[in-house]
Amino acid sequence: MVLKSKGVFTIMVFEKLQTILAEQFALSEDAITMDTTFIDDLGVDSLDVVELTMAIEEAFDVPEFDDLLIAKLITVGDLYNFLSDTCD
């Protein structure tokens, strides 16, 4: 997986994602990696998607996620790359 890196931005965004995901799925932050998959590893269902996208939209001040974008986000790394592109 190719991750876009902007130094400190990388660490801050990833740590924030870890915190959000760990809280939502009652996991240790250490259990969340860039390769963690939303469906296979976290067991995300449709309600989780709604709650998670709302939390991320608020935390990162990004526009509302559309269904096409959500379908492309398979791993935490995919979400990180989206945020990296959107928040720069």
C-alpha cells in the first residue's frame, strides 16, 4: 500500500483515526494499522458506516462522504490517503 506522507501530518491524522476507530469499535489503538480493513477486520456494518463517517467528517472538517467514496475505502490506509488529499 502506498501512503502519502507529509511528515507530522501523517502521524497526527493516523493517531486521530486510531482514536476514533478504537472508540467506535472498542479496540486498543494499537490494534488499528494502515492495513486494517473495515469489513474483514473491524466488522463494519451499515450503521457503523454512518456513525464512522459522521465522526470523521466532524473530526477532520471534511465534506459529507458520498456512497462512491465509501465503497472505495477498504482499509484505514485508504481513508488516510483520502484525508491527506482533502486536508492539504
